[in-house]
Amino acid sequence: IMNNMEKSEEVLIFEIQKLLQSPNNIVFILNDVSSGIIPLDSVSRKFVDLTGIIGQEITKECDEVYQVNYGIQRRIK
């Protein structure tokens, strides 16, 4: 996500949807940025927002979703 910050939310969602149409198995790894303070600077805030939006788009379509904290996994979906 950090390498695509200049793209709009709509473009990123479109690219994710295209990627999810692939017949291959894909593993996505996202940072959990939802458990902290909202950043003051606009770039960091945009990163947090896009990570949440992209994470929601991905998890809607994935067969399995796990949260891993300190090496301990918990199946969410």
C-alpha cells in the first residue's frame, strides 16, 4: 500500500478486484493499524485509511482470514 499512496482509493480497489480474479492462491499480509492513535500527518492518516479499506475489500473475497499476534494465530474467517 505504501508504494501506491499516489493512487486513489477507487484505483486501488479496482486493482485488488482484478488481482482477486486470478486462479492462483494468494497470501495477503497487512499491518494492523487499527489499534493505535490516529496520526496527525496526512500521509500517515491516508496510509491507515487505505490499509483499512483495502483490508476490508480483501477479506470480503478471501476464503480464510487469520489474525496473528506474537506468533499466535486466530482464525477470523
